Amino acid sequence: MSAPYLSVDRERCIGAGMCAMTAPGMFDQDPDDGLVLLLHAQPPTALRAAAQMAVGVCPSGAITLHEPEPGGLGAEPQRRATGDEDPGGV
Ligand code: SF4
């Protein structure tokens, strides 16, 4: 996939709803459990800034924006750091 795309981790989502408020065309909340629903995995160009903003405002780091590497086949994920990542090492 060469265009940026979004993924969400409903296991991490805490239902804060910031994504749906920031980018309502791309995210919604499940009426049953309040967790994130990804409406469009590939944000159109006009909504990419809002998608990046949603990544930044999500308090649980549940949203990842995968940006294609220049000249590469893969995508480099961007997710907000939450401070509970395993730093590895000692
Ligand atoms: S902002 Fe993050 S925690 Fe809140 S509903 Fe969206 S994905 Fe879930």
C-alpha cells in the first residue's frame, strides 16, 4: 500500500472520543461500548492533517497512521507515545 493508512487498536482504546471529535469523517464511537470505530482507513488528502491530529490527541495511543517510506514498500507507523512503552534493554 503506498498511500498513508490508519489502523486502530480497540484493546488500547479507552473511549475518550477525541478522535471522533477531531476527525468525525474518519472515526466514530461504538454506541455499545464507546470504543473507536475506524470509518475510513485511508484518509483522503484533504483529511490527512485531521488524521494526524487525531493520532496526536488520542490519550491511549490507540491510533496509528502508517506513512509509506520514501522509495520503500512498507509503511512507517506513527503513534502517539503514551509513556508505557517498553524501552527495552536493562
Ligand atoms: S481518541 Fe483514542 S482512546 Fe479516545 S476513542 Fe479515539 S481511539 Fe479511543
